[in-house]
Amino acid sequence: MANIARLTILLITIVGCVGCDQVTKAVGRSQLDYSKTVSFLHDTVRLQHVENRGAFLSMGDALPTQLRTTLFTFGG
């Protein structure tokens, strides 16, 4: 029973993290322009729309789009 509870908590945590990540990305895409930086608290917090088309540390950024999509979808 303890293993089922641990697995359930782990899955809820993973789904929550991925869900929050995707929601904040969608809000950023819809609300932020590429050319503007939004500043809060006298430039303590800045929001700017940038995209990383590769993976961690932009690995794969130089690959053609179709190859990158296939590799990251099925290769990982």
C-alpha cells in the first residue's frame, strides 16, 4: 500500500509540474511580444519572450526542424 501511495504522489507531482510548465509557456506566448520586455519592481523582475528550439542548453538547435522534432519526440 505504501508503494501505491508513493507512486500516486510521484505521478501527481510530475503531472503538476509539467502542467504548470505548459500553462506558463502558453500564457507567455499569448501575452508577451518578441520585441518588448515587461519590467516590474524597478527592473527587479523582467519578462521577455524568448524560445529555445533545442533541448537542454540549446542542444539540437542547429538541426533541421523535422529531424529535431523526430529525435526529441522518439529518441528521448
